Amino acid sequence: MARTGLTVERLTLAAAEMADEVGFENVTVSALARRFGVKDASLYFHVRSAQELRARVAVLALAEMADRAADALAGRAGKDALVAFANAYRGYAIAHPGRYAAAQLQLDRETAEASAARRHAEMTRAILRGYELAEPDQTDAVRLLHSTFHGYVSLERAGGFRHTPRTTDATWSRTLDALDALLRNWPR
């Protein structure tokens, strides 16, 4: 019998909050059960495994990031769209480090296709159409943007930029200027 008040949605949100507090790698069914003051078995009525729980957090994070990016992109084009999208991505990673880590989880094909991952790709491609990039350049540019954003955020979160007095915000701004210049002058 399901414990009153426990739902898949409530467990997923609690796991996402836990990920932000203690790190995604520390989210387990046992830790979540302790948070709710129940035995592990009570949670298995709602989620089949720790992997399913982690995938649910990833899907939640992808949806939250997509919503944030879509709001930021509304009415923007060109460099303004690129900057808004990048800032939404970075802002989410800073505000929700555990959820951001969850969003990087490799999902099975069915789960990935049903998630907001497609929305991320569509928004990125919409930005790139403003730079008049067609295939295969568009795919290459999508990969460049994702790796630049993810690399920057990962290094920033790990303290990789603390060795210089220049602020990470200043470097981020220049990085976006450089990406805009590259996209406007994409090698043909």
C-alpha cells in the first residue's frame, strides 16, 4: 500500500532538492527514504529503482531548464537570443547545481525522446537560424555551444577560474561575444 502523501512527483521534487543540497551523486533511495522518515521499501512502491529516480530528476531538470530558456528567448533574435539562452543555462546551473548535474545524465532513448531535451535542441537551432547556419554547420554549432556552455559552467562550479582576479562574469560576457563573432563568421 502506498504511504499517504508520497507520490512520484513529490519524491522526484524532493530528490531534485536533495541533489542541489548534497550533490546528484548522493541522491539514493535510502537517503530519500530517510528524508521522508520511511523505510526504503515505501519508496519502491513509487519508483522501481535508484536509476529510475535519477532519470526522473534528469527529466525534471531538463524541463525546468527548457522553460527558463524559453522565457529568456521570448522576442529575441541574433546575439540577444544567444546571450539570453546562455545566461538562462548558466543561471540554472548556478542556482541548481545538483539538478544541472542530473540534466547531464545519459537517458535511454525512449525517456530522452519524451523529455524536454528536444526543446533544448529546437531552441538552439532556432538561435542558429538567425545566424543563417544550415546543416551540417548547424549541428556542429549546436555541439560547440553546448560544449562551451557546459565546459564553462563545469569549470566555474569546480573553482577552476579562481586563480585570476578577473571575474567569471566578465569572462563569460567575452566568451559570448566571441561565440557571436564566430557564429556570424562561420567558416564556409
